[in-house]
Amino acid sequence: MAPERTRRRIPDATVARLPVYLRILTEQGDEGVDSISSERLAELGGVNAAKVRKDLSYLGSYGTRGVGYEVAYLVYQIRRELGLTHDWPVVIVGAGNLGQALAGYGGFGERGFPVASIVDIDDAKVGSVLSGVRVRHIDELPQIVQTKRVSIGVVATPAGAAQDAADRLVRAGVTSILNFAPVVLAVPRAIEVRKVDLAVELQILSYHEQRRAGGAIHAVGNTRPASA
Amino acid sequence: MAPERTRRRIPDATVARLPVYLRILTEQGDEGVDSISSERLAELGGVNAAKVRKDLSYLGSYGTRGVGYEVAYLVYQIRRELGLTHDWPVVIVGAGNLGQALAGYGGFGERGFPVASIVDIDDAKVGSVLSGVRVRHIDELPQIVQTKRVSIGVVATPAGAAQDAADRLVRAGVTSILNFAPVVLAVPRAIEVRKVDLAVELQILSYHEQRRAGGAIHAVGNTRPASA
DNA sequence: ACTGCTTTGTGAACGTGTGCACGAGTGCCT
DNA sequence: AGGCACTCGTGCACACGTTCACAAAGCAGT
């Protein structure tokens, strides 16, 4: 019962960058590069070289001083750390516009996250086939999750249905959720949730645009330009 | 009275949360709530009450002690700070799977980011109409950006075409980019780029799943996810 | 083996973000 | 008017993340 003491903890910020390094390293490997320096990797990843070294150091000392990192070995280590040594089937909830696009987006399966199934609450959509995956009814969720050993669920419903979708996923046994709906999901502590919100991203860009404008744009009149 | 002078700098972390507060406040306003406490807002936003107060304090002192914040007024202030007092037309590059989904996703226009145009490099796609927006050729980008005063571009191309898309957007005059392609874009310092990468998000979830699984780390042959 | 060049790994300094705790206002009730 | 309950605004301490700078370690050529 005693789960083995988790070894080392990798900072969240590092975990978020490892997939980027992984993709770059994989590309480099495909191009025949078999050794790479932290500086080069940093350049390709748009970050600082010291950061790359520190990030990689959390995995262990897998570099060679004076030389760099062996690409293939590093790819293996990162994949292992991220749990990418085997596939993680995902189930998509919501067969609307977004759900369809996600199913059609090849990136899922290719990167180790095959779409086990798509479910929807609308009977009219059940039975149709999207990119080779048949849409099933949301009531079948528990069965799908169990038989296909799904631990990651993707919420691609309208905002109003997102919480219900999350509840159903959790009840079915899913332990991680990727949420595309513009809603803050309430889930048990143990469930890991990540959110992708287009509107938020655009509004952050908008903030910077508005800031850049310095009040020059056809503003409604409430903007007081800064002195400099 | 209000010395609305200097454009103070708002921390990035706060800017990223303001859109969430804004959405919640808008919803609450629609439901007839006209005053809200930092605690309630925190609960709905899944954050700490002190954080909410600190975040909002960057906008100015718009709360009333002992009472809370006036929803309508706060909505106005956040919108002003985020530059949402007017629309920001966006142009989508790439009329493939993702580009179509984005165009079809109503959330853009509703939230103040109307799709000015979709462009693609493939002549076969030019001329078709997606969700009321006609697909135009990518060579028309400069003209579109200029005539429709677009400052935000969305890269929805395959990875291989993303850098070219970004280069064209920048040359056309766009100053902010939302990138959906799994590529680190190289752009001039002045250009603001935000990235949305599904694979990265899934891999972060995978990391936590793998960690949760306990000690089965050196799984090479036995790759069955722990069914706790 | 020695010299010189390169690059890693990491301690330490610095910057940013978070959360507590509490003073300072505000409104309500008696 | 005075007391009380409530909630904001913020100083402070702590945690987290980033960057610098440099010793340690490796390779190549002689």
C-alpha cells in the first residue's frame, strides 16, 4: 500500500518545457544530429542556455562536458520522465465543432495520445464517424474508460455542458482532464486539470496591443496617454 | 478626481487572470448579481481571495470595504485595461482542419475578436467559404491587414509552414501572434507571441499520470498503466 | 602528459509570484 | 451616535523561477 516515495520533484516550469525540448530533439535526431549543446538547444527552443542545463539536470547528469548531450539518449530520458514510454489513450467529450477538429487533428495519435473514443450527449451525433472514430453516447463513458484504460479526458463541449462533462469523466475514473471550455471546472483535488482557453489568450494579446498603442488608436476617449 | 495618470505595469500573472475574472463577472452580471466580494469571485475563479484583491488593486481601488466590488463597474474597468473597449479583428492563416474549427468557433467574434479573414497558400482552398468568411490567398495578407486594421494574427498551419506564416504576418504589419503550430516561432522582439500547443498540454498531464502511477518507472516491457 | 578550448552542472544572487495577517474603511443596527 | 460585522487594500515573509558566473570535466592535438 505504501506507494514508493516519489523520487525527485521536477518544478512545474521545467515540466512545461520538457515537451518542447523533446520535440526539438526528436526533429534534430531525424535530421541526423546526434549531439547537441545546451546553447543550440536553447536557441531552437527560444530560451536561455542556463535554463536548459538546469532543466535537464533535474533528469540527472546526462550531458558530457565539453561536448553536449547525446540526442537519442536525451530523447529517451525525457520520454521516460514524461511517461511517454507507452501510449495514453484519451476520450473526447463533445462531438461539436471543436471535438471534430481535435479528432481530425492527427497530432494526437502520432504523439502517443490515440483517441479511444468520442462521446456526445446528443443522440443525433451518436453513430457518426469522425476521422475513423465512431461517436458514442456519453452514457457509455464508464465502460469506455474502463475497457480502454483511459486516464485522460478532453472536454470539448460548450461552456454550459463542461462541468457536467467533467463530473462524468471523473465518475468514470479519469484522473486528468484537458479543458477547452471557458469555464473553471470544479473537480476533486486529486484530479489534474489543464485549461486551454482561446479567449484568454486573445485577451492577453489584446492587453499588450492596447498597451503598445499608448492611446493612439481611435480610443473611446478614456485613455490618457502616458508622458513618454 | 480619479488620478488616472500613469499606465502602471500589471504583472503578467495578473494579466493572465483578468480575462477569467472578466468572464465570471460578466456571467454574474447577467444573472442579476450587482455586487461581489473578493471571496466569492475567488471561489468562482478557483483562486485565492487575497490574490483576487491584489490583482484587482493593480487596476485601482475599485472596491468598497465592507461591501465588495460593483460588478458592472469592475467589468468596465477590466475591459478597459485589457483593451476590450473596441474589437480587435484577427486574421487566421491556414484553412485546414484547425483553421476551419477556429473560424466556426463562435467564441471569437462574440468576445470581440471578429475573424477579418482566413488565408491559405493553397489555391484549391481559396474562394471557399467557412462560417461566413471567404478564404483568400495568403498573398493578399498585407492588403487585408492594412485595410481591416488587423493587429492580431492566428497561425493555424501545419508545423512546417508556421514560420513562413509568421514571417508573412509580421511583414504584413501584424504585431501579435497566437500560434497553434507546435513550433517555436522566431520573430522580432517587438512582436508578442503566445502559443497554444495541445501536445505539450497532454504531455504535462502524462507526466502527472506517470508520477501518480507510483514507482513503475522503468517500465519497458511492462507498460500497463497502474489501475489504482 | 600537457595545454588549450569547449561545455556541463550548480551555488548564489536576483526577480517574480503567492498567501497571510492586519489596519483601514464602510454600512447596518440599535 | 456608537458599536459591530464585514471586506478591501497592502506590507511582509516566503516560495518559486530565472540568470549569472565559474569550477569541474572532457576532448583534441601535439
